[in-house]
Amino acid sequence: MITLLIFDLDGTLLDTSKDITNAVNYAMEPFGVQPLSIETIKSMVGSGISNLIGELISPYVVSQDNISFLKVKEEAVKRFLEHYSVHLLDNTIPYPGVKDTLSKFVHYKKAVLSNKRKVFSEKILHERGLSTFFDVILGSDSMSERKPSPVPIFEVLKKFHASKSEAVIIGDSNFDIEAGKAAGIKTIAVTYGYRGREVLKEADFIIDTFGELLHLLQEINKNTG
């Protein structure tokens, strides 16, 4: 029986794409990277901002500049964090049905497991009135590894003294599904976020709206209980 729900944040609970895109474009500006669209950033978000910045900056670091890739990446990440810390709530909103559905999960333990830094995750959830629904909020800097590694999920299971059969991860990206599969827990993919259905086909279950989650969990527990 499922008793522990592990949620991704970006693209699952909230649409953070515009604020992330604005911060990425601000970070990239001094390095000659052309402004990127929200859809482009959506397709890249998921593995953490440091990896995203590194992927974007790599083609623009030329040897004759005599500046190492790591130094440029560090400066770009610093610019991102400076901008995002001020503007992370400009356009970010929960997806339809999130707040109402979460309010109905009173009999479940709930965790947020994001590849976003913990301080940003906590601030966004608090300011959008969602933080009280969760027993724990973890970010990319909360432990030694991040999704798609199963290590963060193992840590969550340990915190709640839960077995693998009692947990499910709900997310919008292949990183969430891969982490869940590697950890041996059930996986639920959402199609309304940052990845299409084709990328999410390995998930145990797929839903198109957050509100469907309530009925799906009831069905899973009925069939396994």
C-alpha cells in the first residue's frame, strides 16, 4: 500500500519555467549566448541549474580567451543565482488542481524532492501556500547526489521509515522516472509539465492533470492492499 508520496517541484507542482528562463538568459548575456525560449529551457530543466548552465556555456568557451570552462561556468551560475533569488516568484504559479488535490492527501506522508536548491524550493512553496502540505522539502544541496540517482529517494525512505513498496515518486521528467525505477519504487509521470509523453513512457503510470492523482492512488492501493 502506498503511504508516502514523493513529489518533484518544477514542472510537477508549479510552473516555474518563465522565471527560470529569465534568470538563465540574464546569466548567459555576458558570454554571447543568444536568448533562449521558454520551450527550450523546459526541455533542458531537470538535472539542476549547474548542469544546465554548463551545457549552454560549453560551445561559447574558446581557448584563445584563456579562461577555463569551470571559471566561466562558475560566473554564469553566480549570475543566475543572483537574478533568480530576486525574481523566482515573478511568474511562478501552481498548476491547476494542485492545492485542492494536495489538501485531500491527509492520510499520506508527503515529501518534495527537487533538483532545485533547497532554499529556493522552500521559498516558492511557502509563498505559493503549498509548504504546509509537505512533511519534508529537499533540494539538490540536501544530499550527496541528485536525481536521476536513487540516493535521494533512499534518503527520503529512511527519513519516513518507509519501505520501497510504500512509496511513489510523481514527476514530469525522465530524471524522476529513472530515479524511481533505480530505487525500486512506483513511478507516476505527469504530461502537463516540461517533458512530453514519449520521454515519460517508462513510468508505471501517466496522468495528464494533477487532479487525476487522487483517483489513481486510490486505485493503486485498492489493487495492492
